[in-house]
Amino acid sequence: MTVGTLNSAIPSNKELQERWARLRSHKRATASVKLLVEWEDGDTRQQANGVTVDISNSGCMAIVAGDLPLRRHVRVIHPESGRCTEGEVVWRGHEAWDLGIAFTKPDDHFWGRLL
């Protein structure tokens, strides 16, 4: 019987990064961009300020000052440009305000020249 070592079973950091890059639909960039997130809570429109951690044409990871559950439909507004797009919360971090938002329609121009 052949016994492998634990280290041979765990991919290197570079291998993991290359794998995730192949799985992602769009290139990501680290960027701190202020944004506003709006959503409906019953009959009331809610909004919260946020700032991105990273961005892509298909969404962002952000810290948003609001309690947004998974699958919540949101509108993301880029205050600098006035652009807005629809999206959905697809990831929640272990910290209260960490979110991943996927845009309903990827937008090559939403973030401006940052990508």
C-alpha cells in the first residue's frame, strides 16, 4: 500500500489562484469604490452606504452598512458616475457587513476605467 503525504494532497497557493481564475467569469481588481445599495423591505425602500473590496464586470465584494440576506435583490449605485445596476446578494461573509453582489447583467462600463 502506498501512502501519500498530506502536503502532496494540498494544492499550492499558486495552483489555487490559477484554478479560481479559470472558474471566474470576469477579471477582478482590488479597488475601494464608494457605492450606495438600495433594496425593498416590504413596502419600504431601504438604502445603505458601502465600499468595495474588489470589483469585476459581473459584480463586487463590498462592505455594506446594512443587514442584507442572501438572494436579496438590490440596486447598486455608483455615486461618482451616477450609474446604477440591478444585482443580487450571492455571498455573506462571517463579518456582519461583508457581501458579494452579482450583477443581473454584467456591465463592462459600470466601474469606469478601474478594470
